Amino acid sequence: MRLPLAPCLEKVTSLTAAERTMRLLIIEDDRESADYLVKAFREVGHIADHAADGEEGLAMAESGDYDVLVVDRMLPKRDGLSLIGALRDKGNTAPVLILSALGQVDDRIKGLRAGGDDYLPKPYSFAELLARVEVLSRRRGGPAEDTLYRVGDLELDRLSHRVARGKDELTLQPREFRLLEYLMKHAGQVVTRTMLLENVWDYHFDPQTNVIDVHISRLRSKIDKGFERPLLHTIRGAGYMIRDGIR
């Protein structure tokens, strides 16, 4: 259901620079609102998928490993509370933040008792939504992810978003950082173009562009140019690999 958002998105694009990347599912039937949220979360470095109705949202939530679900209460095909109840009945414990124009105390209580972990009435500011989602993600806990990746003398710190090779600190654009992070997470393994499209660009189709080639070229110029040993390698016919020791 569409309702205007409080106007403060532009001021929060760097709020999560020290947070780990979250995988989020936005279940919202209003396309404009959904596009706004997906774009906003991606701009601060997170992965955001979208479902346009309750049935699609339920299916995606069951099949995907999401850190937090952001669920509009009034959805077509299956309303938000019914969706949440179905997930809880099946043992899905992913944190859920409910968005709703229904903001009275009784409405919030119903949402929380249905299995929601937080409830944010509309209109809301994106800064507050982002902060609440981060809290829910931290509460979930689970096995801690590595926060520091090293390959040879290349180092990437996921918390501070710092990248350095040897004594040289490198400046990467957000997409370049996500690309390098994914490659270093899979160091020594071949990473295919499909894997990069899905996990770095959030595409589940081939856009038929050279976007990967362009970003790989830019990244290679930053992490390898001027250094004796190249770390980023193209595996012909397979994909890419970041590894020390290949010449």
C-alpha cells in the first residue's frame, strides 16, 4: 500500500559504511514505494530483493536466506500478517519489520503478535527504517562472518570499508568494493559471470551488457597496476579468480 515517506533519504547514504552487507526482502505491492526502498538500501551497500504480493513474498522468503524481511501489512493475494503467520508456522525465524498505514496501538500489537519483530507506521523516514533493520539483523546473530579478507598483500576490511595493498591504501567505488569483497570471499575459486550478476549486481538474468568487464577492468587497474604480482585473473571460458601466486 502506497503512502508518502518522510523526506530524508538523501541524508543517510553513508550511515551503514561500517555495517556488514545485509540481504533484505522488500514485500511491497506499490511499485514506486518498492523501487524507492530497493534503491535506497542498495545505495548504502545492502542487497535488496522485491516481491509484489503476499504469495510471491511468501515463496521468496521461504526459498531465500534473508537477514531481514520488510513487509507491508496490506498486500494483495495474501495480507502481510497472514504471510508472517505462515512463515512462523513453518519454522522460519527471519526477523520481520512490518510497514503499515495502520499505526494505532491495537494495530501494532496485532502485528507483533502475528510474528512481527518490529512495526513502523507510515509515513516514516528511511533513516529510521534503516536503523531498525540494522538492529533486527544484529539481534538475529548467528555465525559471525569474516570481517577481514587477505589475499597476498591485498587486504579488505568489511567494517571500515578500507582496502589496501601493501602500504598503499586504495579508493574503490561502492560497486567495486562489493565486487572485490565477493571475489576475496571466494579467493582461490573460479567465480562465474552469473555468480557476479546475482551476488554483486542483484540481477537474476543476463542484461547482455559489458558491465562486468568494465568493472573488472577498473578493479584490476586499482589493485594490480604498479604491483609486481597480479592477483585478479581471468579464467578463460569460466570466469574470474583472485589468488596469490599465479603468474
